[in-house]
Amino acid sequence: MTVSRPAGGPLISVVLAVHGVEEYLPGCLDSILGQPDLPAGIEVIAVDDASPDGCGAILDARAAADPRLRVVHLPGQAGPGPARMCGLADATGAHVWFADPDDLLAGGSLAAVADRLERDRPDVLLVDYRTLRPGGGSEPSPGAGLLTGTGGVVTLADRPALLDRTMTLWSKVFRRPFLTGLGVPLRPGIHEDVPLSVTALLTAERIALLDRVCYFYRRRAGSFLGTASMGHFDIFTSYGQVFAALDGGTAACPAVRAAVFARMLEHYSSILANGLVPRSARRRFFAMMAADFRRYQPPGYRRPPGLRGLKTSLICHDAYRAYALLAPVNNARVMARRALAGAG
């Protein structure tokens, strides 16, 4: 069965919000436009978010040579969320894939994604990825096994653990009418993709899983998400939006609500553990973690076993000193896991 598309429209619109990535942008464009064209076609909507370097000129030159690329130049920097919304508004494809312009699509990924879209007709397609390390090499995505074991579509109620996957937009391909119908805007700031990612998974009646590496995420210093700043406090607003949607009537079984809560705690903990909060603000960040624990804890919640359960207990009791003492142990465990994953 084929996917219904607008007359003459492509199957996939790839949307890029571009700012300050002159070094990486040509490689990103090559990884998309250099793949064999799909029978149903693709388009790339690149939004130049008032980039201060040569990104605008790179995009214009490439668009002049390839009609599949359209460029929108914003008069002032809006941020990745509003820039993506601008690209979405200009998209005509049946499906939308947001990509970051310093990352890469894997070879053959467009054909593999197109095949799964045509076969399963999902609202949301989850794809696998690998993380490119700053010093070279790559490592597999956490929880890649969650994408295996199904030959068809699922819902989040079927597999709440899918919330353990990354909350990024680039790890998902959305059916465009479904996405725009959610009415969840991408606001300015960082962590803006969390409310849209979670709401899409909560709402989707058809989620398809593609157990294939389709994307290479570049972990690099200087990126919005990789830089310590007060902007990381935006994560509390993002999960506040998610729980407001749950409390406002978004259908979610107890297992799904518990999974959202657990994902929230893990996300907060990861931001703090990775040193992304300025040192002077870490105590306040932790206090807000504890407040959200008490605010959103689902009925009958049971803490996980082992070290994670201990961390959860410390968050619950706002025990920052003890949590900070535990951090080196946890960081060593995370680094060891990453080293093992990279060796595999």
C-alpha cells in the first residue's frame, strides 16, 4: 500500500535549521542530496537562521545547482526551534525529517526510510543512529535494541520503553499532516524538541521502527546542547508542557505516564552529570529536579533497583550534597559503558 501524497509533492521533506556550521554544512548536504533520488522524490528546505559565517552562500550555491534544495533566509537569528517551524511551513512532502546541519544521513538511509514509510504508513517512524565522537570513531545509540522485535506498527501503550530513546527530532520521521495537526510549536531556546517528540509518541496511532542506522549525530564542543549555559533550565519548561498535555487529557495508560516520569528524571540527571549547568547554578537546578519529582510522581511509582534507585531517592529528598558525592561513581559507570559500546 502506498502513502498518500500531495499531488506532485515529494515523499520526504528534509528540514535543516542552519546557523554557524560552515565547516560541516557541505558534508551534511552531500549526505542527503548525494544519495540516489527516490522514485517519489525528496526536497530539502534549508532555513538560514541569519548565520554569521558562509552558510548562506553555501546554501545559495548548492540550490542553484540542485532544484531539490530550497533556501529560506531569515532576517535575524530566531533559534533552531522557530527556524524549523519556518521550514516545516514551507515543506510540501508527505513526511518530514528534521536533520541538524552538522550531522550526516547514512548512505542508503533515504531509500530504507522511504521503503518503511510506504510499507507501514506510520504517523512516526523511529530510526537508529550512531554518535560521532569528537576525536574520531563512533558509538552505537543507547537502547538500540528497542527498535527490534516487531514487523509492523505499534503504539506507545504497546511499548512504553520507546520513551527511553533520544528525544531529538532527527531520530524520527513524521507524517506531515499528523505533525502539523498536533499543534505543538517549537519555541525559542534549547530542549525545544522534547514536547513535540513526546507528544507525537503519545498521540501516534501508528509508530514504525527501523532497526537500521540512518543518521550520524555529531557530538561536538560549541553546539547549543553541548555547551554549559543557563539555557539548560529550559528543560523544566519542556517537561512541564509534556505533563500539562498528560493532565489535560492526552490519553496515556499508567505504564506510559510512569515511563514519561522516568524519562524526565533521566534527562534531568544527564544534563547535570554532563556538566552542562554552570557550577554556581547546579544546586538550584537540582532543587528544581526535586520539585518536579514531587509534582509529577505517578501513583504507585516504584523506584528502580541499584544505583539508579539510590539516585532517585536522593532526588526525591532534595539531597544535593549526597547526590554530588555520588556523581563521580555514576560518571565512571557511564564512561565505562560508552567505552564498551565503542569497542563493540
